[in-house]
Amino acid sequence: MTCTDRSGITSNMTFYTPPLKTNSEKKPRRVGFELEFTDADIKTCSELIADLFGGKVRYENALEAEVIETPMGKFKVELDAQILKKLAARLEQEKLAQDVGIVDMERLQTEVSSWIGQAAGQVVPYEIVTPPLTFDQLPKLETLRQKLQERNAKGSKAGFFNAFGMHINPEAASEEVDYIRDILCAFLVLYPWLKKVMKIDLSRRMLTYIDPFPEAYVRLLLAENYSPSLEDFILDYLKHSPTRNRALDLLPLFDHLKPDLLDGLEEGQRKLVKGRPAFHYRLPNCEIDDPDWRISRDWNYWVEVEKLAYNSEKLRSMCVEYLEFQNDELRIFETDWALRVAELMDFEP
């Protein structure tokens, strides 16, 4: 079945392809996904992935597992809480000492569960991290989505405090500053429209995970004469946005390109940034329990960002109009600009 939502994006299982299909080395681009949810535990998810894609389950500790030797690469499954991971690692060390290197993972998981209680899984999400996938492998994710739903995984709409997201990590097509700048410009121009059509969950907006960029930085970035070097571009970003909590987080890409420039970040932030040649797109909800939700739909919204960035003439025009809208006190900016984007992108309002 194929249908079209109000944005004009089809919500079947078709994954659109961005305009630029190769990376800076002219190899096929890849993209990784991170899915956050509750109610389907690590053992269940790990065995499900191994059944679907082949490979073997390897437990790092009671709260982290890997599915290795699949044709797609290595999957990670974990309970996404640093303090609980430390607890699990400590408990595993004790068991290793006691059992002379032999760990009964089922017994270990039971003991850890008694520590964290049933309530922890309702607040702290489980997370599946996929390997980087080629564009032709993406339809396999819908099979994973379906199977998780069958095992009663719960997403961001299942509870008020379920501030769960689906993070998308598209490999950059280029390491040139103009390309990276245009991707960020395109995202900022489309951001009010994306929030509207994607119906971003209130809890995720309240808890700062996807805070908007400061207005001063948006004005700097969208200005027609803004043409920095890569180093200046990174330094401007860090000056205005020294945090991972953005709907489009560029810190992993910057750490890959110019790691020394990130040394001025607060220690807590710096430790959490892991360099990779990819954008960290954090906006989408993870609505894994909604039978109408599709991973492809939210991926296709990202492709609209790349399409706009690729069309430099249209992007420049929309940047100018965006700034004019901001200066018009007679408009309700977020609402009116979202409607205008729909017109300019040839989507239904």
C-alpha cells in the first residue's frame, strides 16, 4: 500500500536516493541509523537481528551486545544509560573473577535487572545502532521495524516521557566547506516545516535533545556573503553552538575533519563526540509501535534537505526569503514559514 502524507512524501517502504551518491573518495555513500525504544530487551533484539540478517550475538556485558559477522556489518544493542553500563561492567568483572572467566549471560542479565528495576526501561531507552548501510540496503530496515513492532517495542508516542528518537547518520558526500555549509543552510531553512510535518514529540522538544540553533548563528550562516574557510566555519559553529544537542549535530563530522578545533569544548561534551565522516541528524521521532510509521518516510525527509542543498540557486533564494520572513513582525514566523516552505517545495500545505 502506498499513500502520501500532507508533506507530499510517500509513506510506503520506498527509500529515496539523494542527489550525491558517492563520498569524497568516489565510493558509494553509506548511512547508519540509531533506533531508541522500550519494552523489547537486549536479548530479544540481538537474537532478532541475528535471525533476520545472520551473524552471531556477542555480549559485551549485561546491558550491551553486538551482532557480528552479518553481511551488513556489526549491529550494536544496548541500554542507553552510561551509569547502568558502568554497573553492568562492574558486575561482569565480579562474575569473571568468581567463575574463572565463564559468564552465564542469562543469569547476569537477571541480576542486573534486579538492580535497575522494571521502571528503568520505561525511562531509559534500549537502542539499536546499525552498521553503515549502502542506499540499496536500506529497505532491510523496514523488516527490522516490523519485527520489533511484533515484539511490542514502544516508541516516542507510547508515553509522555518517552523522548526517543531515530538518529540518522548520512555519510558526507564531500569534505569541502561549501557543501557542508549548504547542507546546514538547507536544514535550517526547512526546519520549521520539518517539525510541523514530522510532528516532533513534545517531550523531545522539552528535554533539549534537539534545541534550535541560536538566531544570531542562523543569521550569520544564511547571510549571502557568508563564505568561510573550513576552519573558520567550524570555529563559528563552536562559538555559537558548542553542544551536541542540535537536531543536526555537526560535531562528529568536525571531529573527523579537524579534531584539534574541538578541544575547547567542555570536557563532558568533548568525551561524547566520536569523529566520523557523517552528519548526525537527530530530529526524527522513533514511532516504532505505530503501524503507519515508516523509517523510509523520515529518511525521505532528510533527502529533501540534501536536494535543496544541491540546488544552490533555489537554496540562496530561500535563504534570502527566510531572513525577510524573520524581519516581518506581522507574520507568525514558524507557522507562516512552514506554509511557505510547502509552497516553495511544491508540497501540499
